[in-house]
Amino acid sequence: MKAFLRSRSVQHLMATLIAAWLRFCRDTLRWTVEGQDRAEAVWNSDSGAILCVWHATGPLGPACWPQGPGRQEMRCLISRSSDGEFMALTMNKIGYPAIRGSSQKATDKAKHKSGERAFRDMVRWVRDGGAVSITPDGPRGPVEVMQPGAPTLARITGAPVILCGISSKPQIRVGSWDRTIIPLPFARAAMVWDGPVYANRDDDLEALARDWGARLSAANRRAEAILDAKGGE
């Protein structure tokens, strides 16, 4: 059964179905948005950009960055694991091509090389004016602990980093390590923006990761609070 589910044809079919579901949810969610002017300042610039959302909110991530004329084209950093392969197929069908790699420490030489290659691809893409979406606690956690990959990319490219907290209600929580959110059609949703933030040459990358991670978590908590407050209205 596992081999059947991992087969290319089955994964393509499942990716097509889930992409259609996520597009339908995205188009029917009833959004409350805070701080969008922060995002628009980045969207309207000619520079590359880096978007950070927590791994659990990844399925809602495409709603954060509408693709279209006059905006940086978005690509997503997705791991080279088998689960990552499925996610890359799904995101590509939604219209967000993947850069394959991982911000986590490699456990073997092949993964280390693929991670380095992905990082070089992101540097080129952002320097050429593109945008990249990163889940900085992925692919294995710890939950809501930002790894130094995003600050490192920001320092090398000089690109702005925009942080986006997202939530929806009602929603499904998957029994994964991060309890991934699956949105439901016509649900209420909230999006809270923070930033843009930058990494200077002399900045401590680990300190930046802690600060940006705390701000991203605060944006997520604010999005959840907005929905809780509206639920009581």
C-alpha cells in the first residue's frame, strides 16, 4: 500500500485533488487582514523578497502572496523528502513552483549537497528580483523555532523579509509533528503581517532567528486571537 501511495501517478492524482481543494478554500475563505501595507511595500518594490510562514500554516501560504503582473514571482522552498515531493507537486499545480532543498542540518552528504544547491538557487532567484517562501521551522521542527537559513539568505541577498501569521476557523489539524492546518471552505481566516525586516552584515544570525521567530509566532497568535474575537460577535 505504501509503495502504491508513493507511486508517481497516484501522487500526481492526489496533488491535483488537493490543489483543487486548496484553491477552492483560498477563494471562499472570509479574510480579516492586518498590516497588509507592510506586505504591499515589499510587493511594490523592484527587489527580491523573502516570505516566512510557519510550517503548520503552509497550506494557507499561497493566499499570502498573490501571483500576478507587477509582483515578484513566488517560489517555495520544499524539502527533498518523499513528503516534500508530494508537496512540491501540489504547490506547482497551485502556481507556486518549488526550489527543492531544506533549511535543516543535513544528515548525510547527499542531503547536504542538495541543501547547498537549493540555497544557491534561492540566492540567484532573490537577487534576480524573485520572491521565495520559507517555512523556517521545517521540515522536522522544532515547532515554531526558526532556523538560521532565512536570516542567512536575507544577509547574503540584502532582500527584505516579511513575516506572515495565518489562521482559519473552523479548520482541520493533521496529526503531524507540527499539526498542520487544513482550511475548510467558507471558513473565517485571518492574516497578520509583520516586517519587513533585514539582516545586516554584522548581525548575529542566531539572534535574528530568535527575534524573527518570536515575531512570527506573535503574528500567528494575533491571527488566532482575531478569529476567537470574531467568533464571540
